[in-house]
Amino acid sequence: MASLQILLFDVRGTRCAIRQGAIREILPLPRLWRPPSLPRPLAGFFNLGGSPIAVVRLDILFGLDESKPTEDDLYSHMMLVQRSGTERMMAFLVDRVVDLTHVDDRHLSPVGEAGAHNGCVEAEIDVAGQLVHLLSLEKILFAEERQTIAALERQAQVRLSEWAVAT
């Protein structure tokens, strides 16, 4: 019997999960730098060791209720992930990370490609009587969105470099 370790989190009342191996770190929400004219789902950037890290709001990306501003929520978390096939990281802003748990593979119910945004929900899981959407890190963003974020990160890196203090 195979077991899967998942990280449970909430996005505007929707319980989601992602494979634990996809998550590098869980961070509290720092002050974000938000240049003008960023796409709505991009909350901004934060500086991690001299590199700008893009922070994507999953609530806006998935078209969920935005009535409450996430940036002001004391309990919001960022899930730092490493983008597949690259050394670059990015973060997803969620309402709250809830738990790290194991589920039996037999409890996974696969979801068809058409059943979710870009096919990013790979399965549904019953966790303690609650339906949880298991997200695929590789499918949360469209290819065009990943390219836009990469271009915006390059611009942010230039700006950070201009303010670097020579040692």
C-alpha cells in the first residue's frame, strides 16, 4: 500500500493540497514589492538572498472570492516552490497552511484535464470527511504565465542590482 505525503492549505475556503516534495519552504507573508502594472494574480516580489521571488495569489488565479485582502491577513502563508526544470523559485500565496499529512494512494480519485483550471487538479482526496483538491505544481500556471513571470523577475533583478551595496 503506497502512501503520499501532502501539504494541506486553504484558498478562500477551498481546501487544496500539493505533494510535500514540491514545497521547499513555508514562509510568513513579508512585505512585498509590487511594481506598477503587474498582472492581477501576481501579488508582488520579495527579496530572497538578492533574488526577486515572484508571489502568485492562488485565489485570483483560480477566480475565487477576493472580498478579503490576503496581504493584510496575519495568518497568510507563502509556499516557496522550485519551478520544475529550473533553479528558479516562486511562491504561492494562500490563506493558511493547515497540515502535513499522509494519504493512502487508494483514496485518490483522478480528475480529468477539463475538470479544473489548466488541468491543475490531478486528483480529489477525502481527508477526514472533507474534499481536498490535489494540485499539480507543473499545471498551476499556463506556459505564457510562466514566461511573463520570468520576464518580470528579470526586470526586478535589474532593479535589485541597481540598489546593491558594493562590499
